[in-house]
Amino acid sequence: MRKNFLRAILIFLVSFFLEACSYFDDESSEITLYPDGQFAYGLFPNDAALNDSAAAQLTHGIILMVSPGGNYELSFDADTSFDAPELQLFRIYSKNNTSYGKIVRRISPKTQEGRLVYQFTCEESKPYYWATSLRGEGKSFYKGNVKNLRFEGEGIYPESFSIRVIQTGLYTGTTDSLSFEKLSAKIFEKFKSYYKGIKIDTFYTVTAENLAGKNIYPSEKAQTLPYHSDGEKSMFFPELTSAENKDESSALDLILAHRIDALGILGYSPLFGISMSDSGAAVVLATHVASASGILQLHSDEIIYTAIHESGHFFGLRHTTATTSDLLSGSDLSNLEDGFEDTPFCEKTILGKALGKGSDAWLPVFRLFASASVSCPDETNIMYPLSSEHEQSFSSEQLKTIRKNLTLIKH
């Protein structure tokens, strides 16, 4: 019997964590056009989805996620009715509970095959959020259309990673009776088989009690971790993800709990974890799940599938077909699918044909999945948002994107 649990994903939009900038600093005599948007949209690198809402707001201000040493290219179709605009980038940071912005780049584009291409390198010492504006003539915002926006990048970090499995509270087992150590070892082996062509160096295991102290995650009590729709309280665990050992501190952290405090949620992750080292971001898993009929214990394969799926989100992969939660989190109905040519899109979803693949119109409707009995062509992909009885894998384009994003995710 197929388990109809949605694999949770929390869209990593900076608007959840940063207030609009209250102060901008610019000592230059050049014209600076400060963003006047609310930063409702953000872009992470190498996302193939349409992101039409981010494109529409680029001129007045969106957030870009950038990493030390990363080489980036922001591009969109040229609007021949207007002169090419100047891209201005502002570093966003906080001090004394106030958000600030400081201009860091003024970039004129190159024109390549009918597109405006802006190239820049991040020279920060740690991952940052940069805000945008597009300056047209004089002190005016660009009045042209921004379409087919792409944000791509490659960085300085290795195309490999390690895994650290963190046990929180009392380990209460799986339906196939695997110990924590055997489950962790099985996770490691399955990761190596799914992440083809990507080296996974080693894995570590640790108990949360040794990291955060007995008062927070006591080993004698089964731990339920929170799940919040805003993501701020549940996606980041700096008390668990920091480590004195340099190798362990740079590993992908998989936090294992008894269950997650939400109906039907097996796991969750940020969409593009900007750092494995110092952000507190992690993949959260559970050995049990809350259902309408009570608390259900999971098989090790379900836990491992969830770990691989959610780590795909951490490395910047969307669901192959968007769920209602995805669209509501991102507020962009153009992102109905992940944008990769080699991952199918499931047309057999309620309202799927009405909205149409690639539609950028805002409609006051929710996108819902049809019955699990409906067959979808992306069921064989690991980023399909429902559990599946089919053998699943990443596509070539997905693996290529993971490798590129690994070079940008600090570790």
C-alpha cells in the first residue's frame, strides 16, 4: 500500500528571516538606486524553475543567495524598447537588531544571443544575502520587461560531502528493527548509490545530548521536533549542527527524531542550504509519523528515502511537480515544476491542465494532487513529492545541478 505522505519542503525565502532594510549606506558619488521592494522573492543559484515573480520584482528588489568565492551570472531576455539597465547589488546584514544594506556592485551587462548577462564574483568571507535593483536612465528604475530570468553560479567548494547523523532523544527503532548505528550505516550506503558520480567521503554518528546538553535533548525521552510553516523555528538547529571537529562541522547534518510535530510529515529541509558549516541548516527526519489513525512507526527504507529526497532539496532541487504547499510557500504559480528537461511533469493533477505548464498568471486557486492511484510519469524520480512503489533515482540534470551547488554550499 502506497504511503500518501507529502515530503515536506520549506521554501528558503529570505523574506522569512530578514526585515526590509531600514538603512542603506553609500559613500560613492555615483548614482545609486536603492531597492524599494519588500524582498518577497529570492533566488538561489542554478534553479531551473521559471521564477516569474522574482523576474517581475528584480528591478525593485529581490534577494540573491551568494557564497564566498562564487562566480555568478544573472541573465534575462533583452527588452529592445529600452536601453540595457545597470544591475546594482547590495549586501544585507544586521547589526543591533537593525537591517542594513551597503552597495557592493554596479554591473553593466554583456549582450549574448538576445539576453542581458551580468557577471560577478562574491568576495565575502561567509555566505550572504544580496539585494538587487535595476537602474534605467538617470535616477529611474528600469522600465523594461524582465523575462526568462536565470541565476547561475559555480564556486570553490568540493563536489563531495560527508554525512553526520544526529540522534535526538530516545531512539525508538524502525519496523525492521534496525539499531541507530545500523540505520546510519544503511543511510550512508544508500546515499552513495543514489548520488552517482558524487563522492561521499564518510559518515559520522553522534547523539544530540553530547552536543546540546541533557536539558534540551535528554536521551531517555523520545524527541518530537517542531514543524512550522514559516520555517524560522524549525529549519535551523545551530545547537546541533556546530561541531568542534572540522570534518564533522562540514558534513551534511541529518537530524533524527522520534517524530515531527505535524500530520503526515516524514522530514523537511531548506530549499538550498546555503552552508553545511555555520548556518544551522539541516535535514530533519523521523522514525515515526503522525497519521489520522495515530503514530506509525516507519520502515528503514522510508526513512532513508526521505533522507535522500530531503537532501536533494538541501542541494537545490525542487519537486518534479509542485504541491499546494510549494506554491503557497513560494507565492509563484509559474513554478509548477522543477524546470529540468529530463524530469517529467505530472499533468494528472487537479487544475494542472487549467493552469498549464509554465503559466505565470496568479489564480485564486490551490493546486492539489489527485488520488495516489493516478499514475504520474515522474514517480520514478527521487524528487517526486509523494512516496512511490517504483524504483527511483536522480536524473542527469539533477545530479549536474547538485554538483554545481555543492561548489557553492560552504562545507
